[in-house]
Amino acid sequence: MNERVVVDPITRIEGHLRIEAQMDGDRIAKAWSAGTMVRGIEIILRGRDPRDAWAFAQRICGVCTLVHGLASIRAVENALDYTIPPNAQLIRNLMNGAQYIHDHVMHFYHLHALDWVDVVSALNADPKATSALAQSLSSYPKSSPGYFADMQKKLKTFVEGGQLGIFAQAYWGHPAYKLPAEANLMAVAHYLEALVWQRDVAKLHTIFGGKNPHPNFLVGGVACPIDLNSDSAINAKRLAQVQEIINKMNVFVEQVYIPDLLAIAGFYKDWGSRGEGLGNFLTFGDFPEKGMDDPSSFLIPSGAILDRDLSTIRDVDMNAADEIQEYVAHSFYDYSDGKEAPLHPYDGETNLNYSGPKPPYKQLDVDNSYSWLKSPRWKGHAMEVGPLARVLMLYASGHDQTKELVTMTLNTLDVPVAALFSTLGRTAARGLETKIIGDMMQTWMNNLVANIKAGDTKTFNEKLWEPSSWPRQARGVGFMEAPRGGLAHWIVIEDETIKNYQAVVPSTWNAGPRDQNGQPGAYEAALQDNHTLHDPKQPIEILRTIHSFDPCIACAVHVTDPDGEELIKVKVR
Amino acid sequence: MSKDLTIGEALRQRGVSRRGFLKFCAATASMMALPPGMAPVIAAALEKARRPSVIWLSFQECTGCTESLTRSHSPTVEGLIFDTISLDYHHTLQAAAGDAAEAARVAAMEENYGNYILVVDGSIPTGNPGFSTIAGISNLDMLRETAAGAAAIVSVGTCAAYGGIPHANPNPTGAASVSDLVSDKPIINVPGCPPIPVVITGVLAHYLTFGTIPELDDLGRPRAHYGQSIHDRCYRRPFYDKGLFAETFDDEGAKKGWCLYKLGCKGPTTYNACATTKWNEGTSFPIESGHPCLGCSEPDFWDGGGFYKALSTPTADITRTAVYAVGAGAAAGIALGAMNRTKQKRMAKEHEKVTIDDLEKGD
């Protein structure tokens, strides 16, 4: 049997992703990952005011809803050598930290959980036993038998109504679901709890950025002023609200998310031995204590790890022409010097050229171009970015709390260190870093309050706001660690406007297609790592590994083109 | 029996009385070896209206609109999708993937043909069908196929409503809005980048509760949420009227909550509920948190000339002439809000000169 299994749409992700897998018996022999949507935001950015760029870039993605805004203002600030006040730095850290916690919890419950949790099985749970299970895991107060009985009743009414809505046509009852009914009921209850929780904690963005999704940002600082004597600025009431949200975040992470993660993982230890793939990990670093110019003050360090070798962290230079490069050998783009040679983002060049099959199509032509994603590489290596890369980088660089959390996790699950390099390890790493960031939220908050107490209320540096104060030409890179991994925007400014703009984003690293040398991207390599499908018509195994990366495909697709006129020259087969 | 009728409704439509229906339920209970007390329970279950089917298609989008939906606190998203509607197809939330997901869409269309609500977020590329596909199908084909059986279409977000960011200059993919492509169905536009969470659910709630399309403005937006400009409802409006403006982002004016007009606020030309409904359970809205309004519920706001450039800048507070131009000069308290908005826009676009009399006439 050499069947091609196609999963399109991959649901419970951001964006439009298609996976094709070539089977060898019941095993995946080869896998291809394809982004199937393009908008061209970088083209749209050209010629605009660099101070406006964040708003455009932010619309690359509404799930990781602030990261592109933050990367964009950092790129402009880097280009102009524009420093921001310490309060602005702390508020940005709080906003990005809140994004991590919000994103990771929602990913776990609303995007990933249904790969492991059988909703229908929860109907058979004993609410009393579910309560006992929940209370054995955590001190979270909503854990009485009555609570779970109510939840189950709600679910029963819903299922018996015959309209399953978002739960329709799923693979319920698939033998790959291993949780006892009680664990399923507990997880379904927390799915709903998390839905309520997330809309409350999103308010941190609203306080500082005016709204969520898509909170506002500002080159040179933050837009929300601080004044303890004003009803229209960050004052004691607003700070108390922020503190309340931080508390609420941490309670949920510590009492619900982490206990559920460990409990569920205990039933799926076999997923600790598949789904890793590349073994190469990359971080750009983030959460500065002293500003982006001082990488030694970053909470998450920058670096590259090759071949699982945690003893050597290699330096990464965002500006070096021969380090970060993008290939288009299997992407729907052309380079002016042909499709073979890679380009650094400063010189990034792309012409849209859809050469795939004419829709409607059944199968992509994977020998040629098959994705709207490019293939970024670091010194020629395909790299994985994201929570696993960060936890490994923190672990390898001797971060005490990370070492404790990793050891606790491995001991609790009774699995070897090698289990980190897997689908399970990736999902666990996301939970562990949520705890690390959650703790840091309190530190940043304390520092912000201490600054205000000391009389520092500055939130914006006016010095370089007026474009007339800028050099005629400038270029810079804004990098960060987004929830899904290392993210960087490169900007070239000329005559007060954007000449070139490039974003190389986490899901481009992870979800990109093969490069010129046939090296697969991280998703492709992960699926080729020890996956068998119980039933090719219900490929839940593919969903588990792909979801462990938390795909964000609108982010991953990006295009620039130095010759605007070329854009409409599209070949259609 | 029509597919969207409950059993109770269908029986009554065939002339079976209420009494007869209850007898039927009692017989059913006995047939199922249930105690007689179960008959009313069965009756209630059978009579329970089917939840209206909603199919949500995502095209050239960023998922911000879906994220916004999940932030709705009243109605809550869980109340909406578990108690009020049957969300039968939605990429981000549905459990099924691949062929199974498409099967869910097809089943929902067949079972509810003519009656389901189609929600769309994201624009549709017309430059090449390969610019955006789902399950190998182009966005345009999927829109047409799914729109055919819809009772009404709700275009959520500025991309679906007006083309949004993909449509911004130079529109590399030929992005179009739903109403550019579908003309034979009622369409409700719910713009915003993203729309306010409770506005999305509020519009759906209106349709589900009253069974009618709410009254729309000339851009297809419900007047209940888009009937007033942000400027007219802004709590900082008194400072505008007094001529008190923030000059930069943390000066005295910014801290005291003065008007952000000079920093580029698009509140005067933006029709949305931000200043009244506010965001995230009334927590704040962009202006309240110190940032000028971007104008995100208006068509082509991305190409409006710069987010930090003042919309209009009267030359001086003592003259009777105001110049609608981008960039220079100081603004004074001028009742821009009273102007006819179409004219405002045209003037803003063409940088026309207008007089104070024009402004005051409100036409």
C-alpha cells in the first residue's frame, strides 16, 4: 500500500495548512507541508510610513495577536537607534507575557486537547470519580462531584440534541484515545473553563493597548501614559486590574493547565518517542530587562542547538548575510537569479508565481513548488523554533527554574530525557514555559510599580518621532520570541518610507517546505519520525504531531517583491 | 418532513393536535419501557427547536475575527455555540479535520439548505484561484457553493466586508469582499479589524431572536452598532470642543485624557461602537488607552494616508476656513461631527477646502 493521505484543511490551527503523507504500509514514509493561502502583506507595506508598519504587520496574525506589532516597532527602533523608556519596556514584556499565557492555554484546550481527549467518552464518566481524580491532581476549587455532574449533564443534553456542531464528524471512539472516561470529562470541563478564563485575562492587552485582539502599539514606547492622578491614564485602579489578571493567569496555569497536561501526558508516553524530526533548535531571545540592545539581560537567550547537542550553544547573527536565508525551491515564488540560491531577508526578493495544480485539485505536485511558505534556513540547517527550542535553550544555558521544571516533568511521567525530543516533549515544553513566563509577569509588574513609586512615569521617547529627524537611509531587524517561536522582521527605510520589509516567522521555520537540497522542514521531518496510522481515513496521528507545533499559517506566508509591476504576472497552468 | 422542522412542529403541521402529540409521547415512553412520567420530558425534547446551523468560512484572514468571537462575554461564545446555534463548520474550533471537516460542511448544507447562516471572515482573492485554497477548492468556488444555500450572509471583519488589508494598495492578490462577489443574498457587514466581540455575537443574536436583518447603513452595517461616529460618542469629545489636544504621547494632555485628534485620531470619520460598547467587557477602547483610532471599521482605512497624521487641520482657530489636508497646522474646536459623512470623506480624500459654515450646516 503506497497511498497518499491528504489532510486539508488541518483544523484547530490558525490559517490554511495542508498535509500530504506518502504511506509505506501503515507507516508515513514521506510528508509534505503546504501553506495554501497568500495575501502579500509585505508588498502592501512598501512605501508606507514606518511608524504605521506595526498595524499592517500585526494583521499577519490575529491569534498571536500582538507579536508582529511588537517585532515591527522593534525593527523600526533598531533601524533608527531609537531607545524606549524602561516603563515602556516593562509594559511590552507584560503584554507579550500575557500573550504567551493566553495563547498557550487556549492552544492546549481549544486547539490541541481534542487530539487526546474523547468528548463522547466523557458521557460515561462517573462524576464522583472525576471529582476524586481532579482533587488528587490540584487544589483548584471547581472540582466537586456536583460540578462534574452538571458539566456532564450539559454535555449529554448537547450530544443527545443530535446537533454536534463543532464536535461533529470527529474521530470519537478511535482506539488512539487512551484516557479513562473520568479524565475525558475533567478535560472537557476545563475546555469550557478555559474559554471563560481566556476572555477575562485578555483584558491585560485592553488596559495597555485599548483592545484585544489586535492591541495598539507605538514606535518609541507605548501609547498609554502613566499618571496616578488622572482618570484617563494608567493609575492605581488600572494597576490593580493588571495585578488581578496576573493572579488569575497564574492560578489557572498552576492549578489547571499544568496538572491537566501532566495527567493527560501520563496516558500517552509512547508519544515521547516520535515526532521530533530535525534535532536542530533555534531561538532569537527575548524579554529584556535592560532593553533590546543588551542580550545579556534577556530572560530567553538567543542561540542555535544542532543535532540535539545541548553542550554547545552557537551564536546567531541576525544581520549576517550567510546565516539566516530563505530558499524558494519548492515555494510558489521566483527569485530573479533562479530558484536555487537562497537570500538573506535584507535582500529578500519574491515574485508570486503560482505553479501548482489548478483548483479544484486532489494532490499537489510535490516534486516542484507546493507551498506559499518559503524555506528559511540557518547556515543551511533546517531548524525548529518554538517552546521546545526555548526550553532546551534555557535548560542548556543553565536556567535553574527550567532545570527544576524539566526534571519534575520527566520524573512525574517517568520518561527518559530523550522523551523531550518528541511530540509529547513539545507539548510539555509549552506548558513549562507558561509557568516560567507567569512567574516573570509578577517580576515585571513589581518593577513597573517600583519605577512609578520612584517617580518615573515616562512611557514614550519623543526624540525620533518626527520622520524629518531620521537619516535618509536606515535598516534594522526587530526580533522576538513569539509564543510559537523566534520571529524577526527586517526593514529597509529610505526617504522616510519603507523600501523593503520582510518577516521570517516561527511557522515559516516549522511549516516550510523542502529546500533546494531536499531537506524537509520541521513539520515534514517530524511526521517522517516514527509515525504509523491506525486508519488512514482517520489520521489523528498526523493531527497530534502537527498540532504539537501550534501552527500559525497566515503568519508563515509572506511575500516581498522589489518590482511591484511583476506581481500580477501570474502563470496559471 | 422538512429538515428544519422539529418533530413536534412537523406533527402539528400535519394536523396532529397538542393533545394528540402528548398521547404520542406517552405511547413512545411506554414503547421504550419508560415510566409514564417521562412523557413530558420526551415532549419537551422533541419540541425543542433545532439550533440554527451556522457555517463559518475563513478565507484570506488572520483569525483575529474568530479570536474576537471567543472574547464575547454577552452572549458568551460557549452559550452561543452550545446553546443557541449549531456551529457546523469553523476551521479554528471544529474537532474534525481534512475530509471529515469537509463532510461536516456538506452535511450542514444538505440538512439545512436554504436556512443556514453563512458567516465569512477574510477576503477572497480573484487574481488567481491558487492564491487561497481549502481542501484543494478555491475560495471563490467555496464561497459560491456555500452561499447558494444560505438564508443570509454575515461578513465578519473588514476583510470580508470591504476587502480589508489584502485589498490595501497595491492589492497583490486581487482581494475582493463578499458583497463584491455575491449579489443574490442578504448580506450583513460587521466590519472592524477585528469587530468588537459583542458586536459579532450581537448581530447574530439579532438575527436569531427577531428573524430579521437589522437595519443597515449605506455600507451594509447594522445601525445599532455603526450608527454613530466614535468622535460623537467619545468621552474625550469635550476637550476637542474646548480645543485641548494631546500634542504627543505622554505629555500633560495625553495624561489628562485630552483629545487625540492632532495625533491622528480617525474617530471623526469612523462609525463603530468602540466609544460606547467599548472592548473586552467594557474594559477600555483604543482612545481610552491613549492611542488614536485607526478607523478600522471603514472601507479602505488602510489607505487613509497615515495613522498618525491628523485627519483635518483647520489653519487657525480665528479664521472661518478649515483646510482638509494631511499634516500641518493646529486644530481648534470645530464641530466636524455634525457634517455629512459622505462629504467629509470626499473632502478628506480630495483635500478640499471647506468653511466653518459648511461644518456647522452639517451637510
